[in-house]
Amino acid sequence: MTAEEPVLTTETAEKITDTTEKKVSAYVTENELWTAYETFNEFTRKNDLKVIFDFESFKEEYYSLGYNGIEEYLNALYNVFDLRQESDSAQQAETHTADSIDTSDSYRDGLAYSDEILDAYEKMVISLESENIPVELCLEDFEYNYINSEENNISDYCEKVILECKSDSAALDTEKIDIYSSSSSGDLEYYYDIGTNPTTRPNYSKYNILQLAQKGDIILDNEGSGGVFGHAGIVEGSFYSSTYSCYYVRIIESIEVGVSRGLWDVGRTDDRDTYLYKVYTATPEQKAKAVDFCIGQLGKPWELNLTHNYSESSSKWMCSQLVWTSYKNQGVDIEMDGGPGGEPGVTPHDITENSTQVTHVDFRQALNTVPNGTYYLTNFKSGRRLDIRGGTSAQSAQVQQYDAGVYNEQKWRFTFNSTGRYYTISSDITSNGTFYLDVASPSSGSHAKVKLWNAKTNPEERWFIQKDSGNTYRFINGYSGLCMDITGGSIDNKADVQVYPYIGADDQRWMLSRCGYKVLDNGTYYITNLKSGLRLDIRGGVPGQSVQVQQYQAGDYPEQKWVLEWNPTWSCYHIRSNIVSGGIFYLDVASPSSGSHAKVKLWNECTRPEERWTLIQNSNGTYTFINGYDGLCMDIMGGSTENKADVQVYPFISATDQMWKFAKAS
């Protein structure tokens, strides 16, 4: 185990204010808080600190703990992390110790369930565990069974489940109860052989394990008990621990003590280099039966055996053999190519490398990658936009790709759910109600079509957005773990949009651009940077092909006059120099415009996405330029306030050098 990496928790936040009188924090603007947040993130990166601390949490901490301003807040954070580093070095604390975990009410963060479901489930667990009754009903099944029951009241349903569990427990043989409790001798790591309750507080201080792991998923430990073969287990589900008042992911696996229950958390992930895979070809029923099969094998011994044995009566199991068999008996063969050297058999990597049955899901990447707002989604391969067939937002309407145009059916509203850590994506057309991107039944299989649905509570309407290469994004469905792409990889108009296993194809990559609205009238303007007070200017004073754009002190210079032209087809602005004696030249982004720090230059056409600009009006009366190709903002290289500093594009961080003032030029 390695020394614990500093993590800002409620406990450490309280340490910040041990000597500070509780008071209301001084008011600061959203932009000031965002700039401070970026400053703090830069501090953590430079000091190699892995901290999951989103902007909303950063803001809440500021207003809840009482500070005189941003500087005092940042200094307090720096001090805490310096102290934590010294403490970690001296004590070599392990990552799973209770001191490193947030024990506040945030233990529900990342769980996409209603409060009433969570309240009832926790009540059930506390009642059963208080009488030493093992809990086998995971959170997913508790919700599913309630929705499909005849009970209309969650409290009545909860009491009914408690009575049934107590009745079932009383009927169990005394010998069978032994398989539910931990039999670890203490020599195993804390995440092995936990029975039905962890022996140590689970650690979910980073990564999106609770958000993404679902019943029937497969985990692969690259550093496994099987040496070069790795180690595989199956996710039993998410469970609540009354001992530690938190949720955790429980798995079933075959290890040296036999088939047993284990824990998957941050500590295990870092120790064992763990990865998550979803069996996308299996139905929910097949996944449930696969887990049930593994539960039925609890207590049987482990042995190194790669053979194709899928008999329920098998007396011994290797880890991958158990996982493979659990699905093989449901008609789903998740093996890749047999044992080592081409021999018959199944290894952990055989399972996870089978791209025709399983797909990898990256739980290490941040989930809130896109700010809330309204966007166009353009497919990277075809260059066509996500669109609604027929142009009307309605129940079960098919989603397609179509040529870009002035169409409301190509505008999509993104809303990040901070509890479930996922997005809902709804059509901008709301005249008939609000309809969300959904996956048609059976959504667990590849080639299922993407459609609209008028609810946002189902897993099919949850989307995880992950950053891909070249400022493109992949959209992963919350139900199946499959990616949104185009049927057959087509580039044609009206081609259906579907979900499919992620294979890195270009039609699985999507470009986002904020939907533009005409916020300024067409005309000629001076454009001044808010931070430097200097104007947008042409280097050398003469427009031409690929001439660099810079900032320069204000003066009576024609090269500082810019003409705004609204393009209704693309819902964007073209911005050109007012000097036309040598031709017409537009603001453009130098190649490769897909990367940050690309320079802003002039170009003699306005047909490409690089020459399209969206203007976002800020609360302080300034405007932010968003480039139509890569979604990056126009700002000043290095945030400089110097004359002749280059103008570039960079990710939006609400910095003052990304804000521009417009004044009419004569």
C-alpha cells in the first residue's frame, strides 16, 4: 500500500477553520470563484496531488466556512494540503483508513436514486444488520423490485422486505450462514473476503466507481492473484453498510480462500490496477442470473484451472472460469480465444478482450466535462448534426444525423446531475413537453436506436460524457455502457443514431458547439480585452492570408475595426477585418485548431467551422468568443497584458482575458 494521497474532505475542511470565527463569507462573483478554482487546481497539479473537488463543492465550501475573500480561502487550502503531505510522510497512512474518508452526508453522492429509495434501503439494511442477518439484496434490485411490485408506498414495501428477509434467514441452515461472513485470517488485503459487510471503511474519494458499476459488470485486476493472467470478479451490486454509514460496491470472486465476496473501492483500484467492463450483449435478466449463479458457488474452493467447465456442480473454481461460466449458462459466451498458447480454457484477459461481448468503461475520468447549456452535436466522421427525424419533439421520435441548418431540432440542452454524476440531454423544442435522449428497448444490446422519451428518471436517459481526442467527446449510455454512434458508420443524411460498443471509431466521436444566438447587431466594432484593456488588432496593420491577430493599445487604427456578420444558417457570427482593399479576411484559428493554444489568424473565406464564432454574453456585460470547430475560447496567450501579445484559443475557464467588450466604431 502507498501513502495516502491528500484528499479534501469535510473533515479537513473543518480543520481549516479551527481557529477561524464562524461568519458569512465575503461575497465574490462566480467568475472570481472560477478563477480561484483554476488556481487551486493548478496548485494540485504542480504538487502531483490527485484531488477530486468539483467547482460546485469548491463554491459551497467557500460560502459555508466563512472567509474574508478568495485570497484567505486559497491560503487556507494550501495550508491544509501542506499539513496533510507532512502527516502522510510521517505516518505512511494507508489509502483505506477511516481518517481519509469523508464521513459527512455526501456518502450518497454519485448514486442516481431518489432520496425515498435510499432512505428505505438504508432502513432495511440497518434493521437486518442489527440482528446479524446478512444483506443480499443490492440497491439496484431493491429499487427494481419496488417499481415492479404492487406496493404504492415505499415504507410499506420496505417493511415487507424486512419481514421476508428475516423469515428467509430463519429458514437457513446454520452451516450455510458461514458463507455470508468473512473467514479471512487477517493475512489478506481488506478488500478480499468481506462477507456481507466491509471490514474497513470503503474509500471512494476519487474515481467514479459508485456511479458506473452495475450488477453483472466484470472487474479485471491487472495485478491479480493469478500472476500474468490477472484476476476477474463479477459485480454483485451496490450495498449500504450500517457499520460505516456509506455505500459500497460488492463483488463475487474466487481467491485463495475460495469463492467469496469482495469489495471494490479506490484502495483496491490503486493496488491492483482495476478496470471495469460491461457485458453489453446480456439482458438485465441474464446479468441477474449470472450473479445468482456466482452466489450459489460461495464457499467452494479455488484452484488454478482454465478449462471450459461450466457445470453448476463443479467443486472448485478459478476466478475467470467462475465469471465465464456464470454467463455461459445464460447463453452469453464472453471468452475471447481460449487458454494460454491456444490451449482450451479461459483467462481473465480472454474475457475482457472480447470486444464482441464486453466493453470497457473508463471510471477514472471526470464526469462533468461539459458546462450546462444548449449545444449542437456534430458527428466527427460525417460532419452532420444530431437531429430529430420529422423535426418534432415527441415520444419515441427517432434521432438521426442531418445537414446543419437553422433547425431547432438540432439544439440539445445538457444538464449535469451532480448527485448521479451523469447528464440528461433534452431537445430544445419544448412545445409538446420535455423529451430526453433515450435508448430504445432492448437498450442492453448493441445497435439499439437512440430515440426521445418524456422521462428522465430511467437509466436509459442517463449519459456519461468522456473527453476524447481532438476536443471530441464520446457519449456512454448509463444503462448499457454503450457509445452513441451512427448505424453502419454511415455519413449519409438521415442515418439512424444508435448505441454500440466503443471501438474508437470516428463516428463515435462528437464535436460540441454552444448554440449561438444573435446577441449583437451586425455592424463595425472595436473589440477590447477585459483583462488587458487592449484592443483586438492585426499584426503589421495589413490584413492578409494567415496574418496573426494580436492585442494592441487603442488608437485610431483601421486594423482595430471588426465587422460582425450574423449567419442564420449556422447560428453563428463571422467576424472580418474592416479593411477590404486587399480582399476580405475573417477571424480563423490556425491549424491544428483542434488543440488549445492554437493562434487566431486571418483567412480569406468563411465556409469552414474555424471561421464560425458563437458569442456568449456574460453577466458583467462582456462577451466570450466560442470557436465553431473546437469549442475553445478566444483569449490572450498566457493571460498577458502586454502590447503585441498573441490571441489564441483555449478551454473556457471564465478568466478575464476570455472576456471582450464591444464598442461601435464609426
